[in-house]
Amino acid sequence: MIPHESDAKEDRASLKVWRSWQENLILIAIALCLAFLIRTFIAEPRYIPSDSMLPTLHTGDRLVIEKISYHFHPPITGDIIVFQPSAELQRRGYPKDQAFIKRVIGKSGEVISVAHGKVYLNGQPLTEDYIAEPPNQPYRPVKVPEDEFFVMGDNRNDSNDSRYWGFLPRKNIIGRATFRFWPLDRIGFI
């Protein structure tokens, strides 16, 4: 074989290998960008670290949190939301990037109270078939301010919620819990 032919074949082979690597690197970069965009703007996985949402959510459950719907409408009573700690929680030592999960009980303008083992919304008792047990401490009536929410854990007597640290600003909401993907025996929509 002529030396030029051998060099040309090696060059073509090297070019082919380089193009293959280049294509793979581009695919990896695209996949990483898509994963970043999806997690930042559309949905992300979250882990439940405590018993504050029992019996609805258990410690160790893994959820999908969707982040789009609240750009079009506010949370509604009963939604399970994930949020960054309020200013009061941060003053109490919780880091700004720690996520909390609770159920929306009251929205702007609504009055919330707890009495006789029941939560009241605008003077009417809520039907709460999702709680672990009735709340054992009264809470005086409070009106939820503009652009804020009153949130509580489903495990009413073991939940660090709005009764203890106040209202949750809308701007702190990350998204809505929509789907449990772990453990497999409890997989499904929330």
C-alpha cells in the first residue's frame, strides 16, 4: 500500500471517531440542558423528610412537584404545595433553600380558626378526611392577608405550620405535589 493511502485511511478513521464523539457530546449537552430546564421551570422530584403530612404522605415518599399551573392561577384550598421557608422560618434558623410541604387551608381574605377539634374556614368547619387526627389546640380566628396563604400539615398535632410561624407569601411557593412515584406500592396521583 502506498503511504499516502494508508495516511488517508487513518485520517478518515480518526475523523469518523471524532465525529462520533462530537455527536455524543452534543447529545449529552442537549440532555443536560433539557433536564435543567425541566427541573427549573416544569417539574422536579422531592423527598418527604418528616411525618407532618401523615397519613397522606409518609416519610421517604418521593413526589413529582409541578411548577407551571400556579403561573396561571393561585393555589386552591386543599392543594398540597411545596415552598421555600417564610421570612419567619428563616429567622428561626431554617435555610432559605430547604423546602417545606403542607396543605393550603386558607387563601387571601379568608378567615381561619381552630376550635373543638375542627378547622374552620370563614366560620364553616372543613371536612377533612385526610388528617391523622383532629387538632388538639385552639387557634384564634385570623384573616389571611393579600397574596398570602395559611397552610397546615395533615398530621395536625405534629406539624410546624402557619399556626406557629404565620402566613406563607405566594412568592415562596415552588409548586404543587401531583404524583407519588416511590414507594411503588403507593404510586399514583395525590
